[in-house]
Amino acid sequence: MENPKESENAPKLTDKQIMDAMTEAATPGVEHAALKPLVGHFSTTSKFWYDTRTPPEIIKGDARHYWILGNRYIREDFASTWQNKPYKGIGHIGYDKTKKKYFSLWMDTSSTGMMSSEGSYDSSSKTFTFNTIYTCPVEGIDKVGKTVTKIIDKNNHTFEMYDLRKDGAEVKMMEIEYKRKK
């Protein structure tokens, strides 16, 4: 692997310029502050739609969101039941200052795969919108969709997950209401 200082395409930078750029990229900023309302201990109500013609399955749960690695990322520890079995999940959300994009990763006990997402934040509506990709455990193929997290107020937020169908339609698969525990 080439040293970036020696690459023909890399700008000619001093060691100080390189260290300053690295420090800036590693320092949490205003984009990270937008994540702050997600931090806390929440009771959850999840709705899962398996078919648009039937009512959703409704599940109660618990989620703890906390800062990790110097307020660079939020980790979520999620627990509930699903299909009458214990269900656990962990997620991470953060902002990549180099890419200028928000991202998230999710893993849970319903799969051995991982869902990755990337997107943006609209401060006027307090909404994070991410494009997602994951391997469907039923079909065994990569699926794309989107997630929408809306900050309602300091004690409540929602998470919605949509599947993007081949015909371009977005179909809501899941919705989670988070209510802060006092």
C-alpha cells in the first residue's frame, strides 16, 4: 500500500497538515449533536407487517441508547420478544465527517447478517433518512430499502423501515415507537 504522502494523486501536505486533517475528521461536530435526542432508556412498541393485507404484529420492548468512543457514535441495545422467542439487537449510528453522511449498522438474533445504512438529517423536520441494504434471510438476496427516524420531542422518537420493491414501490415493513423511561 502506498503512503498517502507519496501518492501522485494526493496533495502535497506537511505532517502538521495531515495531523490537523485527521484531528478534524475525528472530532465530533454539530452533526453528532443532532443525534443527542436518541440517547437514553426507552420503552418500545414495535409493529411488524408481514403482509399489507393483514394487521401488524405488535411487540413491546426495551432499548438503551448511549454514547460510545467519546461521543462519536451511539450504540443501541434492544431487547424484546419476536415470534414468541427472546429477541436482541445491537445497532450503531454516527456521522462520518469525511463522507459527510450519517450511517448505521444493525445486527440481531433474527439473522447472522448485518444491515448497513447511509443517509442524511433534515434539521427542519428533525428526521434522519437512510438508504439501507441487507441480505434477506428468506430470499437469500440483497434487498434495498430505507429507514426514517423522526425526533418527535425530547422524550419520543419513531423508527420506520421500508422495503423497496422491484416496481419502485416503498412498502412499510416495521415501525417502532420509542418513549423515554422516566
